[in-house]
Amino acid sequence: MIETHEFNSRWWGSPVGIVTNPGFFALPADEQRDRLAAFEWVEFRMPLEQSPVDLPSIHAAGFYQVDTQINYRLNLGRLPAPESLASLSVEFADQTPFTVTAGEMKPFEHERFFKLPGITPERVNERYALWSNEHLARHPAASLRVLHQGEVEGWYLGDDSSGVGLNLTLAMLSRKSTISGLLLFLKAYQAFSSRGHRLGWAAFSIQNSPVHNIYASIGARFMRPTGQWLWVA
């Protein structure tokens, strides 16, 4: 019912778990505590509509809500293409291999991990640099970077392994970026579309109003939200 989250454990440097079966919250309190004791912190996610678990049960187990993710779908072939996109270029990782370092990224602002004790923006960036480079090794044909006059403006990492459209997994602006997030998104989507991708899907934090506004402006269809909770030892 709780499994080790291998990636977060590597990043954090101690055991981190994830609740994989909501039946955990129906266990006796002492059994819950015994299972949680193996971890530094534990994450749980579930759809907020037609939830299989009532919120009091989650709270009674010591979990607190840290975020709500808004799921969306996007038609990649029917998006605006402002003239300014022509000044940007794209490099896919399967053609021009690259890596990403924590120092290159613009600091993240809307992250559930900021609810963890002792967390810093630098440590969150380190997590995403580690995650990005593992993702690039697995999905180079669906991951790219956007450049302007030879300088990297940002990255967009996708995953086409589901067989149902392209998972628009993670977008990041460079710390030195001179373009808006909207232009980064549109240039990436234009490039993904050129490789035959038509449907894009993913989720973003409800706390991230700028990204929410971008997706609203380009015709995304919003789906049911997902809640995210943490338990910390």
C-alpha cells in the first residue's frame, strides 16, 4: 500500500514513500504508523472528484494537502503562431544531445516540495535537474530546448510512451531567458506538431496562475483536478 519512491529517495538522500493503494487509509491507526515509520516523508495523490477516500481519513493519518493539479488536453495542431516564433530555433535531444544543470534553470515558484521542511529553491532545482537528465536519456525524441541567437531560452520535456498523445511533462525557462513562457510553449508545441504529435496532455499546479492563463488563452480543455498530500515524519 506504500511503496518506496525510488527517484525522490535518491534526491532526498533518505527513504521517501508514495501511497499506491487508497485502502491504506482504512487500516487501523497503529498499522498506518508502522508502515509510515519506514520513510522520511510520503506522498499521496488522488482525483478530487468521486474520491475513493474521504478527507477526514487522510487528515487523521497525518497527511496534509500541499497542491491541486489541474489536468488538461491540448490540440497541438491548432495553436497560434505569432511572427516572433520565427526568431527562435529548436533542438531535439535525439539530434543534438544535451543535459540540464540546476544553475541553468530559472527557480521554480509553484512547487509542492516547498512544503517540505528545510527545502530551498536550490534543492528544488537540483531535483528537476536530476529528473530532467534521466528523462532526456529515456525520451530524447520527445524532448527539446528552445534557442534564440544560439542561446538557450528554455526546455520542454515530453513523453510519447503512453500511446495516447504526448505527455507535456515539464517546461522550464532558463535563468537567463529573454522570452516569455508563452513563446517557449508555442515554439515547443510547433516543433512537437512537426513530428506528428497532435494531442498534448499533462497537469499543472493550481497555484501557477501564469501557466493557467497561458493554457486558457490557447484553448486548452481542463479536466478533473488531482489532489496531492504529504506526510512528514
